Amino acid sequence: MSGSKSPQSNGISRKKRHSDRPRSFATKLIHFEGAIDEATGASSVPLYQASTFHHADIEQPQTYDYSRSGNPTRQPLEDYIAALEGGVRGFAFASGMAAISSAFMLLSAGDHVICTEDVYGGTYRLLTTVMNRMNVETTFVDMTDLDRVRQALKPNTKAIYMETPSNPTLKITDISAVTAWAKEHGLLTLLDNTFMTPYHQRPIELGVDIVLHSATKFLGGHSDVLAGLAVAANESLARRLGHIQNSMGNVLGIQDSWLLMRGMKTLKARMDAHEQSARKLADWLASRSDIAAVYYPGLPNHPGRAIHERQSAGYGAVVSFDVGSGERAKRLMNKVTIPLVAVSLGAVESILSYPPLMSHASMPKEVRAERGITDGLLRYSVGLEDIGDIIDDLEQALAD
Ligand SMILES: Cc1ncc(COP(=O)(O)O)c(C=O)c1O
């Protein structure tokens, strides 16, 4: 499937550019292929609410035949994320987990995966309770230490799965170091870029083969759409992933594709504002003596800060912190008045999560403890509210 095509173009198209200067990310977010409808000039991609397409000439292949295989509303979204990540082809799925599980379908029975140890809980569940039944085994390692990654290599290792910053303790993996090593061993590299988005981090430029997103988070940005995206770095992977998407059928619906594009247009403005507040929140938490630990890659004492700054243009909007005990964390969650107390992150509204009972509930308690997901750990996804109000609210909630 090539780029989006309008079936009855009336010739309305973009003016030709007279400059070869690459456009900046901010401009790419607004002016993408398909952003103006060629048939009517409409300022957003039309909703082609159709499952199937008439064959005008049965002998002639046509761009779209059935919406599982391709849809003219979903296609501009898939082209959009591919352009933002710098890959060759994008794929839109029904959720982040649909994208991640589809990427793992590139593996076969008998293969081995090396995965970052503090991976999103749902990915951990997929690898330890589903992929294991397909005879795909996983070794979880602390990816802040490249030696551990090297030691995990087995004759049947086929892939490395990264998440950086990781969820929820915001550990940093050196992406280029891992991809360089992986290439020496012919391994496929996958990276969950949900926390950073392509605005801050473009893993394909650092050698990653497949970038994955829970677009439910910052890309969508409004807690109103569940979606996943994948981008392939080269044509042969793109062909294989396209085959899997069509075979599994876990594609993103038409209305949700439209909603996601609507959200993505404001990604830069939202990320800038989110991050400005997140930095203030992290500094404020770090200055308090009653907070046992603060995890944020922008803090001067974050052990991965230098590596993070080499590979990312920002620190993001997720701040995790340990209030010392499970009782105190639960008291705080009952007292806050600004954030949603909920699973998820990356939205206009602040979201406070309790990883031990929410995103990482599927991880056994002892595994959580090993990975720093303590009973007092909270994860704050800083929204677009006034930061003074966010801090006031937390201050009253922390008062015992
Ligand atoms: C880092 C990360 N990856 C993947 C997922 C899964 O995405 P979804 O909930 O859209 O299936 C999440 C969800 O919280 C996440 O935080």
C-alpha cells in the first residue's frame, strides 16, 4: 500500500515547496501527507467509514479493497507516524499491546528474547504468560548495564526489546550501544518509545529496527482513544509486519485513527508544556526530606542522565517517586484533588498511578521488589494544569 490516495481527486493539492531545507518536527506535525483532503480541500483526513471497496474493474488492482488490509483514513495515520519516526512504513493497531504483540509475532517457536527488566507490566505479562506458551523464551536484564545484555546472549537469541526511559522507574538504556552490539549478532531490535514520543527520541536514527508506541498516551494525548503504532526501519521488516497486521487483523478502527491524528497535531505544544511542569515537580519532590526517592531523567543525580541527553531531546512528563510506604501512598491517592487516580499517562489531565496495584499488578511482588517497584512508589504523569496548583495539591496530600 503506498501513501494515502483520494479516489476522486478534484486536483486540490498542496502548493509545491520551493526549498529543500528539511522541515522541522513542529512543521511535520501539522503538514503531513494527507492532512489536506485532495478531493475537497477539507482540513482533516476524511472518515472513510467503510469496511470494503467497490472494484470498478475486476482486472485492475486497486489501492484499497478491504479495511483490514488498508483504509484511506488509517493510511495517512500510518504514513504520519512513519514520517515522524523516520521509518519506511507505519502500522496502526487497536492498542499498544496489539502493536507490541504483533511485533513479537515476527519471532518463531524456539527463539529467545532479551528484554529490559522493568518493562511495562503488560509486555511482561505477554512475554511470561503468552509468548512462553509459543515456546519463545525471554531473559529479563538490567539494560543500564551492557555487560548483562551481553551475558544474556544464547545461540537462539533473536531479538532485543528496549524501553527507555523504563516504566515506572525511568531507567535509561544506551540505545546506540545496544543496537551496535545487536547488529554484530544479527539480532532484531525493538523499542517502546511511548514515554518519549518521536518529538523527543527517534530510535530508528539510533539503529533500532522497530519502534512501538502505546499511542493511547502522549500521541493521542487526551485519554479518549486506545491505540498502538509500530514503525519499521526497513522494507523487508515492513513487509513482514504488514503481513502480520493483515493476518492478525488487530487494526485500529477508522474513527480512532482520525481521533489519533487530531491529537498528534498538538504533540509538540503539549510535550513542551508537560515537560516544563514535570521538571518543576521533580525538583520540588527532590527537595523534600519526606520523599524516599525521585525518579526523573532530568534530575542532576539521575544515573542515566548523560546517556539520556545524548539520545533524547527532552526528559518527558513522567515523574515517579517513593513516599516511603504503601499506607502513605494509598493515603495520598485518597487525598489528591487534581490528578485522575488511574492507569495510563500522557494526557492533558494529570494522572497519578500506583504501579504495584495498577500497571505492574501482573508482575509478582518479589519481581517488583527486585525492580525497584516498591510499595511506596507512585507515578505522576504531569498534565497541562497549572504547576503551582499541582504542587499545592500534592503538598496537602503529603501532609500526614
Ligand atoms: C510504556 C507502555 N507500553 C505499552 C503500553 C500498552 O499500551 P495500551 O494500553 O495502549 O495497550 C503501555 C500502557 O500503559 C505503556 O505504558
